[in-house]
Amino acid sequence: MPKIVIDLASYQGSSVSYFKTFKAHGVDAAMVKLTEGTNYLNPKASAQVTNAYKVFGAVGAYHFFHGNGTAEARYFLAWVRKFGLDKSTVLAIDVEASGLPYNTTPQVNVFLRYLINAGYKNVITYGSGSWFNSGRIKRSELIDKHIWVAAYGVSQPGVANANSWQFTDDFKGLKVDASYDFDGSLSGSKTSEKPSYYVTPGLYQVRLKWLPVYNGLDFKKSGKRYTRYGTGSRFWATPVKYGKITRLHINGQGYVSSNKWYVKFLKKAKPKIK
């Protein structure tokens, strides 16, 4: 199973009890916003970093980017060091500001290179799926290919081989972003687990906040149905081969993902009596 990582800024809490609430919901780590541009510091950053680490034993930091690679990286790294975050810490660049140029990749690389050259090699680039798919962030040109993709209300990140997927902006109704960390790139756990898919007909239960239903096996956006299943919903389904993986066919409803990170297998279907 992928780890669950929350990310937070000044809008969220900072106490030990606050983070314990998330730990009780299965959260494994936290990413804290430290800085933005070259003159903003999250006023809760110190408490959030300290207390998130106390509860989870793992905490990373991110910077909201406005396009000035060197100056912003220098400012961010100064605060990373002041908060005592060592070189094993995961550092992220949040690339979503409306004022960024269409091709923002060159300055993102300047930012990443500054951190890497300073010895902070666990870096990751955050952006929406649409930015990666449209070329506003060109993964093929990034000096570090680890990406953290934001995509809500869908059954998968929508960007091939994403390292982490921010799947909700309201985890458990607590108004906090949450992400699946597929390989340890976000939590710093350095795992290498890959997704696998069910092949047994039976009863399944939803793990995600929402699991979309599609008319076809290709999961095209145009084929998404109004129907969707929430966390804990159960349904009987039959796996159907789709390339190297499977989809779950729900009779009369359509198709949903068979990814073991998204749904849980409960029991086999009873054989039909002839």
C-alpha cells in the first residue's frame, strides 16, 4: 500500500493533537509549506515542522514558486536550514502560480539545481495533472524526474508513472490536502512498491474518497458516469482484462479501477448453480 502524506500551510493546525488526529486516520507523514516567493514565511511553519515530526517521525517542506529560480531557492533553503531540516529531507517546489510563464520548466530546473548542489537531493516537483500533460511543466526536461501530481475526483493521477498523487483537498472532511506516495519520494521512505490489480470476481470495498465509474474500459473522461462510489462502498464485480492490467466490471453500472491501492477485495463470488 502507498503511504498517505498530508500537506499543509498557515490555514491548517500545528499542535501535536492536531497531527495525532491524522495519524489515527492512517496518515504517515506531512509536507509543510515553509516559504513563497522571496519574502513570505509561513507563520506556523516552525510549530508544524516540529510537531508533525514528533507525531509521524517524518516531515518534508515545500516552497510556493513564483518563477525566480535562484532567488527563491536561496530564500527557501535558508529557512530549511534554520528549521534544522537535514539533507535527507524531502523538499518540493509547488508549481501552480497563475503568473508563471507557460513554459516554466527552465526556472524550475534552476530552483531544483540550487537545492541539489547544496546537497538536498530528495527533491520533487508538484503541479496539476493538466500542467504536466500540456507541457507547462515538461517532465522529460526536468533535471530531477520525481513528480507530485494533483488530480481530484478521478481514479488515477492521469500522468504516467507519477511518484505521488494528491488525490483530495479535503481528507476525511478535515480540509487538508492528502496524497498517495507510491514509492517513498514524498515521505522519504524509499519504498519501491508498484501497483497491482485484482483478477478474482467477488465483493470489493472502496478505499478512496471517491471511485469514479466509466462506461468503457479506456477510462476516457468523456465516458465518466455520474455514478461514483465513496469510501467504504461495496459492490460485486468481475475483473476484465485491459492490456497488461484489469478493470472491474460492475454489472449494469460500468467499469472501475481494480488497482489494489484504490479498492479492497473482501470475498470471492459464489459459483453459479447450473
